[in-house]
Amino acid sequence: MTISALKTLDDLPMAEPGSFEGQSVYEAMARMRDRAPFARTEIGITLALRNRHIALMTGDATRQIETETKMLQGITDGPIFEFTRLAMLFANGDVHRRRRTPVARTFAFKLMDAMRPKVREIAEGMIGEVLGAGPINFVDDFAALLPAQIIASILGIPQSDIPVFLTWIQDTAAALGFVPPEERARIEASMTDFMAYVTDLLDDRRKAPQEDFLTDYVRATEAAGNLDEGEIRTQILGLILAGSDTTRGSLCMTLSELLQHPEQWQNFVADPDGLKRGVVQEGLRYQPVVSAIPRVLLRDLEVDGYRLPEGSVVAVSLVSALRDPDVFADPEQFDIHRTDHQRWHFAFGAGAHRCVGEALARAEMEEALATIARLAPNSRLVGRPPQLGFGAIRPVSAMTVAFEA
């Protein structure tokens, strides 16, 4: 196709207003996907709507967004900006590799799989406390608390610190997206406290090494000698976030879908260990908590008859791509027996920036849900099912569950 025959961004349809929250987002994405492979947004980001775009947008023709989104919000200093500037998530090339390598080595799949008995133990204890006791706030009293306890176990954080720790995690997650001006001061104060807490943890491991992840990480960074103190601290913050906030939402939405599909829930109850991987795979596909993978184009690209210019910000919509009918049969159906999952689940991203906390997140979700199925096979939703809202990490609404044996 010649350049003159290519369509431009101006030829793209605009994303539907209000199309990014709740269940209606999936219907809106399907309509937009039928009209064109891309859509424009009011804030100048181009949405890529097809599953095939993920590999294209995470290759060497793109780079991760760095501090641009914060600068566009007028955030050029302070804790939010520093977190963005120093985190591996927002770095590219050699800087990204330098920051990621020590974490990846100490957070490997084999090590995180070894956490599975601990996840089961914590889940069993939490369920035992409320089994048959009536409805509970599943979001706060289970889905948020379980990954926080696991992270606390890994990092050696006292259980008494977990409530404030949860607030720090939620505020840091909020800092990733567009920060409301009226919320900035509160979020930055929270992040300052979080950074100070992690600094103290690192100092403690240097003075008194233990047989744990944090000590291994400190040793790895000191042996490499190529990260400054701010970078070391920030990678730990990012790791805590990766292993906590997204897991909370995914646990909620996956259990919600299971309980809304009684036949599949009974299948899972009958074989929790055999089906737990498929359950999590489908939950992550059907209700993705991470909304999109944004990238900056490093050169002009010709994609599906469109010319995407260098410097464009293109975000692959996971909400759309994970229900792409070109890849998934009956994509609007929740099916824990699905056999067409992709080898690498894009809910964890793709390419060099694939989530370093994937192994821990999978262990937490699979073992927690399997434990619920074993100990509380007659569990039920109380009231309305939860919904996912709008954001880089989609916030989950209220969810009430009664655990019943």
C-alpha cells in the first residue's frame, strides 16, 4: 500500500463517551472494534483494539512512556514524579534492564512457586475465621488483605503494620494514572511515608541479614553496584504494588464470575487443584484489571491500512484485545474450560516490560481461589456483583460474599 493510500489518525473514529467503566465497556469496545482497528481519544491517545497489536506495540518500534504523562499533568517534582522517574516500569533500554535484573533474579518463578503453601495457609486461616458467619466485605477483608499478608511475609513486615501498608499501596496505585489535583497532596504525603518505611526495611536488612527475599535483593543490588539508593527503594515499592493491587481486583472479579456461573463453580469445587490455573487464566482474560499497554512510537508505522506517526502515544486496550473474536471463540462468554488461551497471557503485559510479579500473582490467585472452593463450596454473592471502574489499574467496586461450607 502506498503512503498516499494509507489512512491517518484523523480518519479514525472517536472513542465512545463514557465507554471505559463497568460492564458497558466491553460492549462499547466491541462496537468500536467493528468500525476500525483503532480509535482516537479526547486526550490524544490512540487506542489499539485488536489482540494482534500487542506484539507490534511492544517490539523495538516503540518505547515505554517515561515521565511524559506526569509532566502533562503538571507534576514535575515530588514523590509521584520521583516514583515515575525511578521505577523500572517507566524506564527503557539499559536503564530498564539495570533496574529489573536484581528483582527478576530474586523474584523468579521457582522461588514464588515455593510461596504456594504459605498462600494456602493464610487463605485457610482467613476463611476459617469467617466461615458460616455471614456476609463479609470481600474486597477489603480478603482480596486486599491476602496479598498484603503475603508481601508482608516476604518483606518481613509486622502484621500490625498491614492496615496502613494497604493505604500506601492504594495511594501508590492511584499515582500511576491521572492524579486529581485535589488528591495530589494527600497521595504524595502517603507515598513519602511509604518510601521512608521501605528505606528503614532496607537499612534493617543491611544491618541484620535474614534468609528472605529482601536480604537477597539487597545483596544482589550491592553486588551489581549500579543502582543508587532511590532506585533500589523504588523497585521495592513497585514490586509491592505489582504483587498487591492488581491481585486484589483480579481475585474479586474472578470469584464474582465463578459465583455467577453456578455450573462452572461446581466444576471448580469438584476439582480445585486441577482447574485453578484455567480459572485464573479466564478470570484475567474476561475481566482484566490493567486497562491498557501504552507505548510511544519510535518511528512511523503502517498498521492495518493506517499510518501511525512517530511520537504518537498508542495504548493497546487489553479490555478489547482479550475479547478479540479473531483469537478467542465466544469471547463474551466466561469459560474456565477454555482451550484457546494464548501461551503468554497479555494481562501481565508483553515484551521487556512483562510484569515481574507474575509468578507471585498467579500463586496468590490460584491458591486462594482453590482454597475457597475447598473450604467454602457453598459460597455466594450477596447483593450486586462488583464492577471495574476507569483507570490505569481499574478500581474494583464493593463486593459482599458469604463463605459457606
